[in-house]
Amino acid sequence: MKKVLGIETSCDDTSVAIVSDNGQVLSVVSANQDLAHAPFGGVVPEIACRNHTMNLLPLVEEAFKKSNLQWTDIDGIAVTNRPGLIGSLIVGLVTAKTLAQAKNLPLIGINHLEGHIVAPLLRDEQYQPPADFQYPFIALAISGGHTTIYHVHNFGRYEILGATLDDAAGEAYDKFAKMLGLEFPGGVKVDHLAQKGDAQKYDFPRSMIKDPHFNMSFSGLKSAAHRLLQTMSADEIKTNLPDLCASFQEAVVDVLISKLDRAVKEKKLKRAIVTGGVSANSRLRQRAQEWAAANKVQLVIPPLRYCTDNAAMIAYAGLIRLRSGERDDLSLAPSPSPLATDFLDGVR
């Protein structure tokens, strides 16, 4: 198995990539739908599905063009089939099945979360992970829909140590941004404003930060922010926007770094990754790097292009699985949740 075409349509980003041995990204092209969903303040599944249908095949053609490859160079097709929005997953899955059948190529369905776990191990002309970074390691995977800490024993062996019990970190960012009247996607706007603010101005709660486990909760933080904003006038909110964003962001980051630190120390590991869409957050990246340096932990965070949903991570996970002999047939179905067998303890 030398080159794999990857397709990712789990939410609202349409992405296609071609990846070769050792995670070398030969091409990755994506189309986001932020402008389409902005008027609604969040992702509308029907709109996402329709836009995937329009975007996907042109992106396949573009991926081949950018890599200077032909279909005869491709050894397999990997596609996200779980977890995600069912309509979005169906578009990618049906396209991948059709192409696999037409081109007589092996097909493999990939858990989107596994893609994020291998994303820091991708490589291209501008980025390579440390040559000596290896399994096992701790993974903090954070996005709009998932916030989970894994003990990654090896590829395919992922033990969930803890997860958010309610809102994911990215979801909390977006809901807070909506309270402030910021445009979708809000998390990016909060990060940008926070860079000019005082993170100590407002005292937001850090739920479960000292509890002796790895679970997290961000609903209390969201509620506290809502209560605070109700006591402020529109002018006060506008004047203090950077400070509000910085204080809220610091509360989220404090919890994430605390749980990551606990996991690394309890499992006696000195390697970790931070991955997923929220790993693009500038304050989280800064704090994680400072924490890693202070604790002599080898930390890998993917470049921004591999943080958000992308097909390169799906293609790489697929390449490894196809190489080991795994295959899926045309009965492969989409699922809104991971399979119980995806993780060692079966926690979803």
C-alpha cells in the first residue's frame, strides 16, 4: 500500500487528500462552508450535505492535479464513515464506494477521531514530526464536537481516559461567541479578541480541574458566562470584549492543560499530542508548549492545516489499515457515533 486517496465529509468541511508511505501528504484540498452557515449561527445539516455533493468530485479532480498523479497511482480509498452528521457522511461514503468499485480499489472506513490522533504524524515539505516520536503517548483531542483524553498504546489501540461530560471545548467557545454577538464560527473570533485582553479580568469557573479523574465539563463555564453577561449592558460588553474573551479562554485552557498534565504523570509517559480543531487556538498552543518544556514532555501539535477536519489524516489512517490487510465491502454504513470496538474500553 503506497498511496491512498482520502475523503472527509463528517461535518461541514469537504476535504480530499492523497497520502503516501510514512504519512507524506502529496496533496490536500478542502472547501469550508462558513459563509453558508454563518446566517444561522451554526452548522445546518441539510446545507452541509448539499454543499458536500457539489464540492466533492471537483476536489477529487483538484487533488490529482495538485499531486500530478493519476488513478493508476492510487492503491486504495479511505473515507470517514463515523462519527459525524449522517447526511454529510453519506455523501462521502457513497462517493468513495462508487470510486472504489469503478476503479477496482480496496476501500476502508475510518473513525474521524482516529484521523485526529494520527494528524500530528503527517508530514509535508514544511512540516515533519520529530523523528524519535513514537507510541505510546497521551492524546488530547479537542474539537467542536469532541473533547477527549486518550492513552494511545499503539496505532489502533486507543484507551479513553476521560472526556467532556457535556459541551465539548469547541462547542463552549462557539456558544460563548454567540452570546457576545460574534459571527460564526465563533471560536476563532474569541481567540483573536482574547489576544488583546486581560485573562485575569473575570473569574470564570474551572469545573473538575482538581478532581482526581480525567473527565471535563464546560457547561458550568458557559452558564457562568451567561449570568455575567446578563448583568452587563451592551456598551459594557462591547468595551470589555477582549477581556471577556481572554478570561473565558483562559478558563478553558486551564482545564485542558490540567487534565493533560494529570494523564501524562499518572501514565508515566513523556510523549503527548494536542490535536483537533481547537488545537489551532493560539493560547492553547502557547500554554501546551510552555507546559511541555517545563515538564520535559515531547509534545507534538500539528500545523494549522492539519488541526481542522482534513482528508490527509483520514488517508493516512486508511493507508496503515489497508496495509495491514483490513478491507471494507460495499455494505459499509455511516454512523453518528464511534463503534464500541474503536476504543479499548468501549466508551463512546
